[in-house]
Amino acid sequence: MYIVKFIIWLITAAIFIALLTIPLSSQAQITMSIGCIALVGAMKAARPSGVMRTVAMALTSAVIIRYVFWRTTQTLPPMSDPVSAVPGYFLYGAEMYSVLMLVLSMFVMARIKTESPTPHIDPATAPTVDVFIPSYNEPAEMLAKTIMAAKRMEYPEGKVTIWLLDDGGTDQKCNAENDESAAEARARRELLTFMAEDLGVRYLTRERNVSAKAGNLNNGLHQSTGDLIVVFDADHAPSPKFLLKTVGFFAQDDRLAIVQTPHFFINPDPIERNLDLVGKVPSESEMFYGKIQRGLDYRGGTFFCGSAAVIRRTALMEVDGFSGRSITEDCESTVGLHAKGWKTHYVGEVMIAGLQPETYASFITQRSRWAQGMIQILLLNRPFMKRGLRFSQRMSYLSSIMFWFFPFSRLMFLIAPVFYLVFDLKIFTASGEDFLAYTLSYVGANLVLQNLLYGDVRRPWMSEIYEFAQSVHLGRAVLSILMRPTKATFKVTSKDEIANEHKISDIGGVYYWVFFALLAMQVWAFYRMYTEPHNVNLLIAVSMWNVLNLLLAGIALGAVNEKPSTPPAIEVRRPGVLTASSGEVREVRILSADDHGVTFSTPQGDPLNAEGETMRLEVRDVHRGTGEEILACDLLFCNRTDGVVTARYVSSKEALALGCSLLYDSPNKWRPYDLNTKSRGVIMGTVDFVILSAKQTVRGLNGLAVARKM
Amino acid sequence: MFKSILPLCVLLLGTPVGAQVPFFPGAPAGTEAAETTVPDEAVVLQAETAQPISGGYRLNLMAAGPMKFSTRNSSFTLPFQVAVPAPVKLSVGLVTGPGLDTTNSEIVIYVNDAELSREPLSADLNARVEIVVPENLIRPEVNRVRVQVKQASMECEITPEVWAELNPAFTYVDISPEQVDPSWINPGDDGYIDAAYVRNGAEGERSATAIVSASMRLSRHLSRTRIRNAVYATLQDVPEDADLIVTTAPIEEGFSLSDAVIMTVQQIESLTQSNFNTIVDVNGNETKALRDFGVIADGWTESTYVRTITARLPDTFLSMSSGSMTFVMNGSAQHRLSPESTMVVRINDQISASAALPPNWADRDNWTFNVPMHHMRPGLNRIELIMETPGEVCGLSSGGNMALFGDSTITFPSFGEGKRLSIFDMLSGDTVYIVMDTFSDPDITLVANMMSRLARSVDVVPDVELAAPSAWLEERNALVLSTGEEGTRSYESLFGVPQADAMRWRSAIQQRIADLESADTEIENLDTSDWAREAYAYRSVDIPQSQGGVSGLLRRSVSSLVGVTGVDLRGDDAAFLVARRASQGGTHVLLSIADVSQSEHIGEVLGTSGFFLFDGRAAHVELNDEVRPYRDYGLPLVTNMSVSNLRLVFADVVSRQFYIYLLLVVFFGTALAIITSMILPKNEK
């Protein structure tokens, strides 16, 4: 029966493709495109699922296929003119890359896995768990917080061992030739050893820093014995339910190797913060962890993301531990596991909170590592050819890896208008009318399709903004790894950086050059329109493209203009009891908490008098055992504004526990953006995009003026 | 599911292209044709020639092979077509074998199934039957002449000596001169009744539509009467910004036929000819078959045979190359050529070679001779193969028709590097156009060099820029040197030339151009034959098989398919040309459409579909009332029905009816999505 269905599918697909390669008049092309896009838009409003979702994808695909066919058969410059042909074919390649990514997206997102019910864990037979917290140079406070949060995880007593895997205090580092570095490493080792003992966890380091994070984890793997391995990055603090909601799946399936959960970031990424998008649009990571991983899960292609995952020891041992050929050991390890027939599973509930890089430069460092690592996997592991992987898994990996080539396509789109506007090369041989009829409909279909697939987690044009703002720097990183695939170094993302002033990022200047070059080009285009009336249609079409680049470049100016960050505060809304230094006791309402303290209101009256006054706060711990345990710590009164008191923790282990409870016990309060908010359609999203560009352009130029005055 | 898909499959595949039968060279013409006593060899219409004769024109009736009656009772059906019903004079020539008992044999002639003549056969070599066919028997489109011969032999059995054969030299219809139909002539533009003109530039589209319409009518007229009926253009009343004007106004209205007029008409003829020919790209040292140029099997029954083919050479072609061309000519059957028969090769209107044809030809015999190549040039080249024989047709080939087969070849030599400039002075109003005939772009250096030479006789050396610069790849670049006229002001500002200076050296330049054209071998008159390039010509032919005709879509392809726009194939006999406008880089352009049965429909189609032309100039398909387009269009008579043809016709239908296409896309997209959902596993993990 499946064969019959498949044959019918093939016939239908062949007719569909044949239909879409029919040469059409521009009017018919526009009508078809608008019709399909309008239909999909109407479907989108009804939040399609199942078959309707697939229908919507097919209709947008129709427009895209028509564009691809037209672009391939009609618009390529002749090879007899190599000066135009070379950039022309590069541009074509960039566009086809985008189409490939759309196709892969559709493959991955054709269906998404629905959440499975959390299996019950029998305390008697629950597997033992080793929790690895690898560290390199993160501050002890951050590690203490993560360790404390890990210790607060609910799981049968005695079955969890927490390991602090320190690569910053290895023998190699402690004995480094540079005395200062060696002293720092020894001090760090001493401090962390003490801290681990104090917190009741195991400290482990090793002789040499071999294979970066993968080597560190493997060291832990060989020193531990737990049935399952849990990995938390140094800044990834788990919520108490993490193990209860993940470990049970291993009992259901003996071939399950990995359960991955989303990474949630408690602070905004620098682009989000600098563009003032916090709370207004979904965070960038929502698309991957909210949608793509679910689609990958349906295809059996969920992969380990380096943290917030549970891994079966026996599976890891079968592939000789964590792989360390690339600098993204996580995905690389999963490729090996999938190839051996192990399965992976994704639990979509957010259960850890991490930190994003604070500055644009750190953000680029982090993304460069991801890009280089994924491309290393492509070149060194070749998942599309690796024996043992299923087709769907190959496609899933291809989708995740190929994404990182976006800098090339984005840069090609950036410079493409130059060839015509400045050098008068016709690298895209089409009339202005056809260009608009086909290209605009393609862009429209592309936006609608993305909105359909990711609309609730990604606003229109946000992907383009992020890609544009990274492309110049990531382009270099990707190029270097392509030239020397084995030479990448693991650059640890800085976790303790703080952006504390308005300034243009040290590496952001290039976007100003880009912006002014695009602006000059647009002025030149207007001049040509005036002087070359016979070319005006084509000039308008190419100018529209350039203006789009200009809008993106304007936003990039905002993205590289750093804003001071504020400590990420979490809305808490929990009751507590406050004992003032005077001995007065009040019930308080804790409003928010951050790493350093809390804010609260005192409905019964405020007994606090002076700044620096100490008090004690007690909060009922609802997530441990009976739920009757009380967490308490000392606070220092800082200020009072409109009845809201701000107080800082007096540093102690008690404060650490209370802080972790307030911050991490309720993951549902982490998100600043409500994902249930109605998503933005393409038209309104485009309006937002233009407004954002205008604002950020002004802000970026203003930032430049200020910098020049200084 | 099948039930729902099937009707749409049928809709997709069943296209309105006439009868859905394969058609072919040399195959039986169909069931009804077989019922007539067609000889063993089937009759497939091959060609007819329209010759101007006194008081009208003559259509020769012929078939691909010998029109031989080889059974006791057999017949041929020969169609011909007229636009307007009128009396025609029919002549049927017959040659008989020596064994035929002529007194007991007879020839019966039917026109449109009406018996018009029944006579005994004559043993005379030049015997013919002449009949005047009354007007009421003539139909406005296709007419059938059926010649039936009943043969009796002197012996009891048919012997090889018993045969009769139609003599193509005396088998024809003479058709009365056709009057110029006033309805053909529409106002071309305001104030120019019976005229049309075209401008370059922004206003081109409306004017271009007019010129296509007008030139189609002109060419229809030209093919009938060869300028006899006062088709001319004049420069006297040309708008100042027009490039070309054509008019069908009668000569008695007072305009004289100047040289300029003749030139214009020649251009139109040349244009017509080039558009209907296949343009073959020649890229290097290679051999091209005549089939590539659209020649499948050309019958040759006249004393003069002319076949024109068009080859496009790369712009690096070195005109001084000493290469050679080799023709391989094939013969068919046994032929007895007159010893004086010659073959002449004309390249770009210059005789490049001539040679005596070998008198004896075996079946598919080859013959090779060299032709010097110095008349070839970059860009389009017109190559005419002219075969001539003195005397009557029977002297050419008394044993049957000659045929030039498509597997004949032309061998082109390798090309060297070289550049040439062609200058064409299109004087109209106060604008001087110098047109660069170069395909490499930008070529500002060449222009500058050219201008410096021109400037020797001019006080002011102008700044030179290309008016249509490199964006117009593979497009002729127009260089406007000076003008102060409306419509070209932007060019003036582009060149920064003061009007006084411009006017002063304009006249000097005109003179200098004339001098250069006559003196400088590197600069010559612009060849307008490349106005249309990369064209497809299609023609829908649907002649009922009962009339011995053919059905289907005739296609003449050049290179890759470029698409269609707004074609109406609903008529019985339509022709259209699809072409690629190089400057538009893939824009689908329909240059022209004609529906013989609904000539008034043309204007609507042109008007509503937004057609435009090459470089603002006209290219068109000749409206030929005849069913045999290949002579005019360079089309093979028959072509197998192909998926590509169907696809194109389907494209035409949906281009005109957007909603159908949209519905089909939605339907099949939905079907595909549903089936995809059915075959996707519930959970792939």
C-alpha cells in the first residue's frame, strides 16, 4: 500500500513540477504568486496544523519553484562574458543556497514532535546520575550558583553525584611557564576545591588541557560510574525538576542515548539588548529550541547541544566518549551515536537558565565557534555520507550544518547590487518587470513560509537582521575553517563580561563602512535613474534590493552600538517573612530576584529605616521534599522606591540557596516574552522592520557622532 | 484520488492544438487519404512557390517525391489556399510512359470534390489540362485539387513502361491579383492615417505595436505583389523622433518612391526573411547540418531554387579569416540534371562561390566544394544557396524532383580574434544615430576610436558615452551623438554637448559617416537582419486529412525555450513567433501573432498583451494564407508532436487564463500535500 501511495505521490509531484515549469507571462506569474501567497496568508491566520500546514508549504513552494526555474533558465549571465558571469553565478549560488535551506527547513518542519508524557521514575530502580559541570575560566560565583541549582534537583536520595570538571586548574595550567598565569591557575584550583567541598560536590581536574571541553568531559566520564551523565555548562543552572522530567525516558527505551532539553537564557543577547527588542520579540534561541529541535526530534535527528542534556553512559562508551575532533563536541558526539543506531529525544520544556554573551564581540566569538565547529563536522565527519545514519538524520544534520554558511549568501546579497549600480555589470539578466514579478513574489513566499513555520517564535525579518549583523565577522571565521578544517581552536565564550557603557563595539566599525557604502550607492542609483531614463525600471528594481540592504545595515549600526546591560531579574511573586534589624517581623511579597538580591513589597508596613541596614528573609522552599523547608538568608537594605524595597544578599551559602530557589524554581517565569502572544504577520512585521531600521539608523549614527566627540 | 487527478491530467495533456495525431515527413496522410487511390508512396505536401505573374500570381502545386501514378486507378490530392474567393486558372501537366494506352486512359480533375474535367491522356510530353475554376467553387481558405488517373496498358498487365506522372512545371493555379484590403490598414498614430512609425526609447511600445501590425500587413502584401502595389515609406512626413515609417498609402496620393523608400522596403523584406529563418549560433570550428537551419528535405522543381539560412558568428570572428565552407549536397532518386546547372552561394548579398552541379546523381549522393569565407562577419550572416538550371524544369530533372536533404552540412572554419564596427546612419528628424554592431560590452574604447576618426573633420571632439551601456548585453548599442530634440534631451545632458556644437558637427558627422562607409572596409552598412534573434516560430496547422493536409503544431526552434505570452491558438491556422529579447535577459516576448481566420483579432492581442520589440524595431511573422509555412518561415513542414510543443501550448493557454493556472497549482499543490501527509510516518523516530 505504501508503494502505491508513493507512486501516486511521485506522479502528483511530477505533474506539480511540470506545471510550475511552464513559461508564463508576467501577469500570470504575478497572479499565481499573489494567489498562492494570499491563500497561505489566509491559512496562516487559522494557525494550520497537519495536512493544512503541508498544503500551505506546498503552495509557497510553488512560488519558490517557479522562481528557481526562472532564475536558472532565464537569468544567468552568459559565460561568454566572464566579468559578469563570475559574480552572477556566485549570486545564483547564494540564492540557491537560500532555497536549499528553505527546502531543508520544510523537510525538518514538515511535522514536529508532540511532547510525550513524562515517565514516572521508581526511586528504587532509578539509574544513578553523574552531573558534569565543566569549567574553564568562569568565576567561582557563577559555578557556585550552578552547583547549588544542580544540588537542588529533585531525585532519589544518593543517586546523584555532582562533578565540577575544572579545566582552568589543570596541572598543565598550574605549571605554566608564565608565573602569573600559573599562580592564577593554582589559586583557582584551590578556591574551587574548597568551594566544591563546601558545597558537597566532587572537584576534578586533569593533567593536560587536551581536546578542550570534550577532553574535560571524557576525563569526568572515566572517573565516574553513574548510569547517566548530565552536562550543564558553567552558567546553566537547572530547575529542580530537571532530572524527574528527563531520566524516565531512558527506562522506556534501551536504545535511547540522549535526552536534550532547551537552553534558556536569562539575559538577552547583545543584539536583542542593543536593538531594544527585549520582551518585544521572542529571543533568537526560541526558534531553535522551540521549533527546530522538535522537528529534528520527529526526524530522529535531535542532537546534543553541549548542555542541559542527559546521556546514557553505555552509549557514550560505545563511541569512545565525547568526540573531540571538532570544537562542537556536542553535535559531533551525537553524529557518532546516531550512526551506531542510538536514539535521541527532545523534551521541549525549559528547565535550565543560562547566560548569553554580554557584548557583541563575545557574541560573535561564540557564534564563530558554533559556525566553525559545525562546518568541521561537515568536513571531518561528513554526516551526509556517514554509514549508519538514516536519510532523515542526514537531512537533519545537513539542515543544522548548512545554516552556518549563511555569511556567504548574506554577503553576496549585500554586494550584488554593486555590480550593476556601480560597475554596470548585468549579473542578473532580467528586466525590471520580470525581476519584480518573480523576485518579489519569491521574497514574499519566503517570508510567508518562514512566518508559517516559525511565526510564533520568530518575527518577520528577525533572521535576516541577526544574519546580517553577524555575516561580516562570521564570513571570515567560516572561510578560515574551510581552508584549514583541523585548525580551529576552542574559544570559550566569556561569561563574566559586563557591558556597562554606551559605546560602539570594538569590532562594529565595519558596519559603518558598509552602511555608508550602501548609502553612497543608493545616491548613485538615483543619479543614474535621472540620467538613464531608459534603464529606470531595472534601476528601480536593483535599488529596491539595495535599499533592503541599507535597512539591514541601519539596524546593524544599532546592533553594534552597545548598551549597558542590567542584571537579569526574574519576576518571582512569592511570599516571604522579613525580620528587620529592629526585630520587627513582616510578611513581604517578593517581587523579583537577580543574582545579587531581591525586590519586595511590604503590605503590612515597612520596618526598614536606613541604607545598609541588615534584615533576614525567610522563604518557604516549595520544591524540596515535603515542601516545608524554609530557606533564609541575610540581606542588606539598599533603597526604597514607591514602596518597593531593593535589598542585596549578604554573601553566604544560605543566600546562594535562597537565590537559586527564587531564580530557578519556577522556569515558567523566566520568559520576558509571552510566546502565546499573537505572532506578527509578514506585512506588520515588515512595517516593524522598517521602523526598527529607522530608529536604529538614527541611534547608530548618533553613537558615531558621540564617539567622534570623545 | 485517481478520479480527481485524471480530469486534470487530461486537461494538461489535451491541448487545443488541433488534431492530436502525430505527424511526420513521408507518412500516409491519414485514413481518408488512404481511401483515395493514393499511390504506394504517400503524398506529403512539400512546397509551393508564389510567383508574380501578369495580373496575379501563380502557385505551383507539388509534392515531396515524384507525383507518379503507378497503379491502374490512383489519385493525388493537392491543396492550395486563397485569401479571397475568386476565379482561378488551374493547370495540370501530365507526363506519360511509353507503354500507356492513352486512348483508353483518362484523367479526371476535381476541385473541392466537384468534377471539372475528364479527358483522355495525352502522350505529349508537355501535355496539360487547363481549367478555369469558377469563383463559387473556390473557398476562402483551403481548396483541394484531386487529380485522378485511370491507366490502361497496351499489354494485359501493368509494365514498368506504363506510368503517368504529374508534371510539376505545368501543375499550378493562377490566382487573380488580390486587392489591398483597406481593413488591413489601420491608423498607425495620430495624424498618420494609413501609416505607422516606430520610435526608439520610452515610447516604443505603442509605436512598436503599430509597426508590427503595419509591417505584417505590408509583408502579406509584399509576398503577393513585390512592391507592385505601392508599399513604400517616406521620410517627408516622418515625425522628428521616429526611426522608421512605413505606410500603405497609394502612390497616387503624391509621394514619390525615393531611394529611401526602397531601402525601407528592403529592410522590411530582409526583416521578414530573417525572422522566419532559424538563426544558428556557430561558436567555433564546427560543422553544422542544414537540419540545424531548418532544412529537412527541400524539393527542387523550379529552374531556380533559393534557400536562405542564417548563421550567427561570434563577435570574435575575424573577417579576414581564410577559412572555407563545405557543402554536402545530397540527391534523391535518379536525376538527370542539365549539364549547365549551377550552384551559387551568396553570403550577405555577395556572391561568394559558384560551381557547376554534377549532372549525375545517385541516391543521396554527396558533393563538396569550397567557399571562401571572407564575406562572413561577426553577428548574423545570411547565406543563400541558389541552384539554377537553364531552360525548362524538365531539363532540370526529368526523372523526378531534386531534393536538398537536411543532413547536408556546412563546415565553418575556426575563428580568430577580431572586432568590427558597423555604422548605420538612421536619419530621422534631427537625430543622428550611430549604432554599434558589437556584442561585447562595454566597448567604449571602440566607440571612442571611431569617434576620433570621425572628429578629424569636425572642430569639436565630442565626449563619447554609450547611450545604452553595458546593461544591454548582446544588444546593439545606440549612440546618440547630438540632439536638441524633445525625447532625447536626457542624452544631450549625458553627453554634455552644447546644442550649437552638436548641430554643427552633426552635419559633418553625417558626411563623414558616408565617407567612411564607402572608404573604410571596417565600417559598413548595418545589417538589419539581426533585428530578431533567438526566435522560435510556431505555426498551428489543421488541415482536414480528408483534404490531404496535415495537422499539428509546427515548430522551428533555435535555442532554449523562452516562453510565450498571450497567444491565441483558437483559430484554425495561427502563427506566432516567440523570441528572446537579449536586452531584457529572458523576458518572454511574443513578437507577433496572426490568426488568419480572425485577422481583426490581431490588434487586440497585441494591444492587450503588452508586446514589445527588439530594440524598438519591428520583427514580425508574415501572415501567409497558405497552409505551407516553411517556405516563408523556415519551418519544417511537419514535426512530431512533442511534449515540448504541448507544454508550450499549455503555457499559452494558462498565460491568458491566469485563474486556471492558479487553480491547477492550488489543486495539485493540495493533492501533493495530502499525499505527502499520507506517506509521512506518524512518528519517524
